[in-house]
Amino acid sequence: MSATSTLEKAQLSPADLKQMLDRGESFTLLDVRNEEEFRRWQVEGRHSVTVLNIPYYQFLEAPEEAVARVPRDWPVVAICAKGGSSAWVVQEILRPRGYQAVNLEGGMEAWGKFYQPRVLPEALPAFRIWQLERPARGCLHYVVAYGPQYRRAIVIDPPRHLDAVLQLAQEHSLSITHIFDTHAHADHISGGVALAKLTGAPYYLHPYDAIHPLDVLPATIPYEMTKDGQVFTLDQDRLHVIHIPGHTLGNTALYLEGNGKRFLFSGDSIFLYSIARPDLGGRGETWAPLHYRSLFHRLLVLPDDTLVLPGHFSQPKEARSDGLYAEVLAELKRRNPDLKQRSEAEFVQYMLSSLPEFPKQYIEIKRINIGLVQPSQEYADELEFGKNVCALADAYRK
């Protein structure tokens, strides 16, 4: 669907917006939230898009001056926090003045809960792997179907909003057999325990991450322990657990082999253009050397043709032309600046000098993910406001 036909509607869905962004269609994204909210979190796309921040109150107080700042060259997509203020700007201000304008239904709240599933072509015929992209936060989640006719599945790093996973399971008649969190996340709330309750499948977590690193309190959630070297049999194929402390003490990667193909679900360790930070447990100086050993002695020694599937991206432009975030290990060794060969001391110094801000809400999210806090939906939404900052600082620079 072209931008023109899409924008003939009064409301635009998050899926419509994602399609326009992925296609590189020309439009102006008009964000009518206040300057502080806009600074903290914006809609981003793989291709360049014109983004304009004119707060809602300016359209109320001086509508003609505000309108004069909105280009007429392209269609306009208006967005606010929940869709109400931007709808008013579209219907009462822009359209009556001849603009081809549309409102993003549900605003940033809906955008933050949108997931885009894509099938990984390299996995066939051994597996059917879906990568679920959460574009607003830069999170990546996985459903791996295996066995005859791909009727059984494992879920890796399930999101809090389980509809995306459950819809895939229903559409493809999947029986979920295993649920894994590669680590106790700090940037988003896991859906692992909730999905286990719904499906009856066991939920797996490394026990070192079942203790809050700052509160030093044990988890209250039900889980099965993973350990280094553990092997899960998926029909004729195998899933290996690799313990890689550094980002967290219980951080793991999952290494899948089948039909001569290799896949590394790297979680928060290797990203496509960066690596995970070591300080979210408050012990960066202690964990950074562990991170070095995990990366260079455990992961980078895997076969070069291993396809790496990360847990996050920092910018949408990291995606391939098909929209997937994936690359073989040999290419990541060549192009990822954070994987440059250094001594352990040099690496630790580099990492500790490259840390972005430490979001305070990450401490609370870790509490939630091991059952120490039971949040309301509103509080959970508030904690997940904005994009993740799990990588080193350079990854977020334009």
C-alpha cells in the first residue's frame, strides 16, 4: 500500500506506519508531544524520515504560526502519547487547511506495543524461525519451530505483550515446548513466566540471574535452571546452552545446530554493531573482565558461518534489506568495532569508558522479572517508556 492510499484514512495503525518506514516512503512525521517526551523517545526508521516536533499547545495557542511550520510537500503522520491530541490536530487544524494528514492510532503507547514478525529464510528447511521485532524499543524476540511440519516450538526472550507470540502459535498450530530467557532482562519486562502458565511449557533461566544484583534478594518466580553445556534435544537437532557472564552473571547464549546450519541466539552479548554493556548490575568493573572472556573465549571461537541473532538493535538501519537483524559471525568479527582484538585490560578500559546513561527504571524492571515486584499495566508501560540502552554508547549515535 502506498503512502497516498494509506493516508486517505483518518487513522493509521502502527503496522501501517512500520510499512511506510521500511519502504522509505516520503512523509513528515509530526510529533505533538512536549519537547521533553520527544527528546526521550522518538519514532525511527531504517530510512531517513522528516521528523518535526511542534507541541500540541502551540496548535491551540497560535494555530496559524504552528501550521506554517508544517511542510506541504509530503503527507503528514501526526503522533502524540496516546492518539488523542494528534487526532485533534489532524481533524481540526491540518485537514481543514488542505493537508493530507492522518493520525497514528493509539500514539506512542500503541507504537511501543507493536511487534513485527519475520521469517528467517536461512533457517529452512531445518527450522522455521521467526524474529519478532519491537521497533519502538529495539528489542528482538524469537520463536523457533521444529519437528515434522514445524508443529513444535521454543520461545526465546518472550516479550511482556504475549499476543504476538500467541498469534503466531495459533496461526501455525504450534505447540510451545520450551521457554527461555537468555538472562534476567533490565530493559524490558519478560513474558516468560506468564507464557509458561498459559502453555504449560517449562520456563528456563540461569540461576545466577535469579538473584537481584543490587537488592541481593532471591527470585520468587517458578523456573527451571539452565547451566553451561546443557543440551536440549529438538527432534533430531540440538540446542546448546553457553554460559557467558558479563552483561549479567547468569547471561547465556543459545547455540542451535541442525541440517548443517548453525544459529547463535546471542541475547545481550554480541549485537550487530556493538556489544552489551557490563554495568547494569552495578558492578561494571568486576563484570567487564568476565564479559571479555565470554566474548573472546566462548562466542568468537564458534564457527565463522554461525548466523548471529541478537537480542537488540540500536538503530533500525542495522537491519538487512529484508528487515531482519542477523549476520554471520565472520562478518561481525570484521565490521563490529567492539569486537576488535584487544588485550583484556584494553578491552575493560574501553568498555568502562563507553557506557551510556544508566536508566534508573532498569533496577525496578529486574525486580519485576524475578518476581520481587508485581506491577500494574500502567506502571509496566511507564517503566518500558523509550528505547533500550543495553549496548555501549557509540551504538546510539547517528
